[in-house]
Amino acid sequence: MNLGVLMWVITLVMCGAFLYISWKVRSKALSSFSQYAIGGGTFPLYLIFCTQFATIMGVGNFVGHAGKGYTIGLPHIAFILGEQGSKIVFALAFAALAGAFTYNTFTEMIDDLLVRDKVTRALGGVLASMIMIAWVGGQGKGFGMIFNIVTGASPIPIILFFSAVFILYTTLGGIYSVVWTDLLQGVLVLIFGTVFYIYAFSPVHWSFAELGVRMAEVGKAELWSFSNVPAMTMVSKFVTGVIGILAAQIYWQRCFSAKDGKTARNGLLFSGIIAIVMVMLTALVGMVILTMKPDLAGDQAMPWFMLNYVPVGISAMIFVLILAAGMSSADSNLNSAAILVVNDIIRPLKPNATDKELVKYATIFTVVIGIFAALAAIYAKSIIDLFSKAYAMAGGGLVPLLVVGLLWKERSSEAFEMGKKNSKVTPWGARIGLIVGSVLTQVSALGPNRVIIALVISAILVIVVSNLTRGISTKA
């Protein structure tokens, strides 16, 4: 059996298993909006760990980061340290706080504890959903690239096929579909990921020194060094990765889903530590592939490696690894995006909506967002570029508001409590900070450090505008 046929067989078997799991948990998920969104805040550590880990390790982390390692080399490690290391920062600084609450979204938390403004909540929901849409699109794009290179199939039908699968089983069971399929997917990623890295570094005899020598032999010595990259560019890459994760609903949602703050913190901490090691190794695998075939486009590196270097059995194992990781990331982000839209845009506009109506809206928006993510996948230049733009926009607006709001208390001696606003941020300060921060991250005239500039200006505006508008009605 050739690799292309084997890939389709694996795809159909695994998709069937995931759909079966989703069908089995659908009744519990559909019982209320809280159950659909966060499982009632009852999940134990093993489910939180597996769903966090499986969600982190998506197609982007096996195809996209390998592609960036192939084209950028060691300097890409700065982005990885920010993107993946921020999970550890999140776990230590925010997870226990979030785990003590049962909000459906972190923008709802910002609204309840910090701002109390429907406009800010809606803007935050839109910005945060961009990250989720980018991640769902990235998974589809990765699968399209793999099938295109291995089987010759056009990537567009492949993207549409996987998008339909993502939509179907996420719609069926909400967060329950996500965590129980992630349990299976997380175990697969841990087992097959370990075997994959052992095999992938065999061309350089598991030696980083030999990898550097071989990169020099193919004329890419500059990619094995940080010296040619300005320090601020490295910092900017790191910061972009950090703020994108801090503004990602999937991680807040898992914390709200945990049975307590300790479970939330440990689940994200342990999964983050493993993920940062695995993703850095993936980027290095991209450099290994560069020494073997130095004339590929970045995102083609991993598919080429599967098709041309490894035996069919090992390639099938790698595909199981990528499929499990990609499906997990897609369902998690698709569910999170739909919950953001319903909870932070629809629900404030329809405060009397019943649980049944809210669940119905969530299923509808799962379909709509899945279609939009598929279009993003078709037109995006690369997987990581898709992630980076969404990270910058969402993080540039939301992270300054979150940090300033949590630190700038009205009653400094009091801990945050659900239902009690305890921040000096005003609605107008929040609105202006959100909009300006997100827009400035996309202004190329600000140069390579525009994300850092946007964060600083946004934080300053939140404080200044809040001081100027204290007591002013938002109805004006």
C-alpha cells in the first residue's frame, strides 16, 4: 500500500473515531450553554493536561514551524520561545486566577472584573476570535499541503474536506467533543512524537554540531547563527508570540473548564513545558531537512521529508502524529471562536436568551467560522504568517487592557471576585486602547518593532483616557 492510500485510510478511520466520540457526548454538551462552553467547570487534571497539550501541538507546530526553521533557521527560535514559553508564563501568572472562575470566555472575565462595557466586550470577542480562526485555517492549510505533495491532490478540496470534519464533530459535542477526542489525540502525539524526533535527527547522527556543519556545507551557515538578526527584531518576535497566547481564548477556556485553580495551573504548566521542547525540536528538524534538500518552499519541507526520506511505515506514523495534533487544534479553536462570538456579542444583545437558544447560536457560528477559516487557509501565504498576524492584532489590543486592568485596582487590598468590578479602567479607556493597539500592530511604517510600540501606546492610552473619562457616560 503506497503512502497516499495509507494516509486516506488513516484519515477515514481516525475521523470516524472522533465523530463517534462526539456523538456519544452530545447529549451532555447540549444540556446547557455552560456545559457546551466549559463543561460546567468540572474537568480533572488528566483531561485538562491532554486537551492543553494536544491543542498546542497542531499542524502549525509540525509543518509550519518546520517550514520556518527551514527558511529562517535559529532566529525563529525567538518566536517559538515567545509562543510556547508564554504557556508557562500563563500557567504561573494567570491560570490559577482563571481556574477559580467559571466564565465562558476571558473577554467576559475582562468585562465582569475590569470594565463593565458591552462595546469593549464585543470588540474583545472579535479580536480574540481572530486567533482561533487563524489556527483552524492553519490546520486545514497544513493538511492541504501534505496531501498535495504526497498524493498530488489539489490542496483546496483537501482544506474544504478537513474543514467540514472539524465543523461536524465540534458542532456535535462542544467542549466535551474537544476534551475527550483530545485525550486520545494527546496520547498519540506523545508516543508518536517521541519516535518521530528520534528518527528525524538520524541524518545528522543526533548531533547539533554536525547539523551546523552540514548547514554550512549547503551554503546556509548564516541560518545557524543569531548574529545576523538585530536584537530588537528577536525581542519583537518573542513578544508577538507571548501576547498572542495571552489573548488566546483556548487557554483561558481550558482554565475555566478545570475543576479548580490548581488543576488549571498544573495542566497548562506541564503541557507547556513539554510543548516548548517539542516545537523547538520541530524547527531544528526543518534545518535537518534543509541540509538534505535546500531548494524547497518552507511549508513543503515536512511533506517532502515524509515522501522522500522515511519508509512508508514511519511516514504513516508521522501522518498519524500530524493528523491527531491538527484535528485537536482545529476542534479546540473552532469551539473557542464560536463561544467567543455567542458569549460576547450575541449574549449581551439578547440577555434573555435561553440555554437552548445559546447552544443553537453556538452550533450555527461553529459552521460559519469554520467556513471563514477554510477561506483564510486557502488564501494565506503560509501557516505561521497566518498565526503571526492574528497574534499581533489580538494581543496588541487585549493584552495591555488585561494587564493594566488587573494591576490598576480600585481597591488594591481586595482579591478579584466574580460579579465585582475592581479596576480603574473606564469603558472609553478600554475601547480606545483596544482599537489603537490592534491597529498599530498592522502599521508597517512603524517598522519591525511595531508590536512592542503598539503594546506600549495601548497601555498608556488605557490609563490616560481612563483618567480623562472617569464619570463620563458611555451613552454619549
